[in-house]
Amino acid sequence: MSSPLVSVIVPVHNTEKYLRECLDSILEQTYKNIEVLVTDDGSKDDSYKIMEHYARKDFRVHIFRQENQGPNAARMNGLKHAKGEYVTFVDADDFIDENLISDQLKVIIKHKVDMAMSTVKTIELDGNYSHPKDFLEGRFKGRELAEQMIDIEHFFKMNVRISFCSHLMKKNLILNIMDTFDQRIKLSEDVACMILACMDSDYVYCSNTEQYVARMHVDSLMHEHKTGYFDAMKYLYKYMQIELEKRDASEKIKRELEILIIRNLLIEGYEEAFGDSEDLYPFKDINKNSKVAVYGAGAFGLELIRVLKNSLYFKLTRWVDRSWEKLDQTEFPIESPQKLVDDDSDFIIIANTKYNQIREIKNNLIKMGISEAKIKSIDVSKINYRFCPRLIDN
């Protein structure tokens, strides 16, 4: 097997707690011909000191520093310095199996592909691992895979791991995209880039190996609402329209983009996009003046709570989450899901955008004795731009 140089790019922002484990896992790879490009994105903790230590310890580590501009700008900083034929990305609070790069490089060479995609297992708040389900496997033409990355029949379901992390690809694939990328896009930039990278690939190989480990944090579970994301979605939509037009994208891929935009508005722009609606978007058959309980304290749940607290059309009765004891209670009291057993709400809304998690939550609620008729989750028939009156795409 040939031994091409692989560039490993690590964006860093206030991750001193995990950075050593991350860098150790990269430097301990069985495949040794790597360079590690680490960019500090304006950290306030000791992350940069740790980076300096590793740069002194191992000649393969190259460090950079910038004012806080976000993870995508930090990735781009590393990418523009990368000398490898292939590139992969690792977030600074994650870590990888010692054989990840070696195994992915073997896949690329054996199957003659431009990119090797694999999956991620996640360390949840309780310390247990969660594993991906129902992902695609095998060798695909790049454009054919791009048409299947987001399941347009089920909301919101990805058929592959769509992120920068856990994949190995030819550097020029991602460099050509990042060179044109609109840095005002602050959400789902990885999904957008990976869809385009697949379209630009001749062939891609997908594997369900779990050699990348991601961490779930309280702050990543319970998002702080940030201003400007509604505008960021407009930037994302405009950018992707241009890039998809260049590539003569199919209607399936354009539909994937629409689904992605709607999903992002649910978790970061709900009030701006849907807050004035007299029905509870995107749920079906919830009558006005109904008493509703919300299950889920992630980004979508938080957006819903902020609208429902002041709603003229619905009465918020309860907010529950299985990690309720670890979450910030300042917005509205969060309780155990067990409280729903004797709850008199008319409907229980599952505030989650992930298809497999929605199914799991619904099944658990039914096992608790809750009537299926009371349980409401996202209705895919409403996931369409005509139900998004305030999204301006020009």
C-alpha cells in the first residue's frame, strides 16, 4: 500500500478538558504519515498552551491561532496550510480509534474511491454509548449518494453520517468547496459541504464502522439561542442554490436542501419563521386552546417552549426530558418524563427532529401507558416551504 500524507485538521475552542485525549488519539494512529493542523479559535482557557506543548513534543503537530470566528473558519485555516493528499477532521472534544486513518485509507485504495465515510458512536450524558442505525453501506457513485444522504420521506433522517468528522477524503474535494463557502453560514455548514463533496466525487465508500467517538455535552444538548441564524439560513439557501445549479443538481437533492433548511429553522429560528402561525408547525391536528406538554429540552424543545410560553393559541402545561436533572431550569421548569403518566394535557409534543429518536421516544411513551392519539411528532407532509411564510430566499 502506498503511504500518502494525510492531513488531520482540528478546530479548537475552549476545549482544554478534552484536547489532550483528542491529540493523543491522533498521534497514536498506527498510520504514521500524518500531519496535525490545530487552529485555536480564540479560546479563553488553556487550550493554546496545550497545543504549544504538543507542537514541541511532536514535529507532526502544527499550530495556528485566530480571533474567534467559528469552527468553520478554524477548519479553513488548517485546510489552507494542509500539505496532505488526503484530509480528515477531528473535533477537539472527540477522539478516534488508533486504526481509523489506516483502515479508511485501505478502503480508498481497495475500492478506488475519492472518499471513505464512516459512522460515529456518541458518549451520552449518562456515560453510555449511542450507536447509529440504518446507515447506508457500500460503494456509491458520488451523485447517487448525494441523492440519498437525507431521507426525503422521513423527517429528519440521515442515511449517512453527514459531517466533516469521521471521513477521509481527497483534499482538493473539500478545498475547492471551502474556497467558495459563505462564512456567514453558521449552522449545517458541514452538511452543505459534504453534499457538495459527494456530488464532486466519482465514487464514495460508506462503512458503518464506529471508530470515531463524539461527546454529548449539556451545552450541546440545551442550545443557547443565538441571533442571526434566521439570516444564516437565507445565506445557506442562496449559497446552495448557486452551487447546486452549477452542478445541475437533481430535484431530489434540491428537496434535501429544503428539508435541511426547515430542520435548521426548527432548532434555531422557529419564532422568526413560524412563531406567528395559528397552528403549531409542523405538527398536525392540534386544536387551538389545547393544553400541550413538550417532551425534549434540546434546541427544538427550547425554541418551542419560548413560543408556547407566550402563545395566544395554546396552553403550555409541562416540559419534560430524560436528562432533566442536568439541564438549565431557568427558561421553564423541566421535569422527568414520568410526570406525563398522570398528566392531563391534551397532547404531548415530541420536540425532536431526529427520526430514530422520535420513534424511540414515542415507543417509550406508549409503554408508559400514554395513548398514542395524544402523542404528536413532526408531520412530514408539512415540511415544505409553503408552510414557511417568513423565509425570504432572495
